[in-house]
Amino acid sequence: MDAAESVADWGYDVYLELFQEPDLLASASKESDVVYRLFAIPTFTNPLMIKIERQGAEYLVTSKTLSGQGGYDPGHLQVVRKHFIAPRDWHRFQDLLRKASFWLLPSEDTRFQLSSKGGGLVCLDGSTWLLEGLENGQYHAVERYCPELPKFEYCGLFLLKISRLEIPYDNMY
């Protein structure tokens, strides 16, 4: 994904509409905004979205799920939850982002591209994760199918933990 492309340009416009979410890149000029948003699209279970954002001195988490299956018909908006979290949770997430080198990770996952020898990694019936960040007027998005970077995975699993969604970690595969 090019830095000038939004996730809508990258094919996530359907999910933005289904989750009733704005395009973060379109609002990247607001330098006071700090927002991170995860889309997790598993093949056989409900797609979900978890957003964490700073609002002044408070930290809001918005969690949403769709009714369908990510690999088939994603369904309609089913669950919406919003709650504030403690500053320590916000700082913990920021620390996980730093350890994952989120802002330095390539946007696209190259593990599945064919090599010059014809081989490439295969992941059957996995989950696509898209983690976006908007901070200090800068935007970055990282998409991974069957994420295997433990430090990147910790960011998504932490968001799931604080989301208050009743989704087993196994469903994030």
C-alpha cells in the first residue's frame, strides 16, 4: 500500500461501510488525533473492528462485530461497544506498538508472493488483520494474512483483550 492510499483504495471500502467507520487517511490532517484501528477478518467467524483513540486526556475503545463470516458473506453490523480505558492500558498499547516497530513495518505482506523459484508461503483459511495508525498527522497501515510476527500479533491480541468482546483468541487465527 502506498502511503497516499487509504484502506478504501486497498479494497476495504466494503468493511468501512459495513462497520460504519470513516476512512482514517481522509482525516489525517487533524494533528491532534491519535487513533489506531484493527480490522480482523477471519474466514469462518465474525469480522471485527477495534478502535482505540485518545480524546483529550481520555482513551476510548470502540469495538464492533459483523454477523457473518469474513471469508463468505460478512453480514451486517451486529455488536457495537464503547468504553473508556485507563491511561495505563493506553500506554501499554503504545509500548506494544513500539516493540512491534509498527511505524516501520511494510504495509504489504510479501510472504505469500511467488519467489523466483515459484514458491511462496500458503495459509489456508486464515485471518486477515489490518492495523491502521493515525498520529501526529501521519498515517500508516499494516496488513497481514495469518500474522506471524509475534510482536505485531501482541498489538492485535491486546486490543481484543481490552475490547470487551467475547471472542476467543482462537477465533483470531
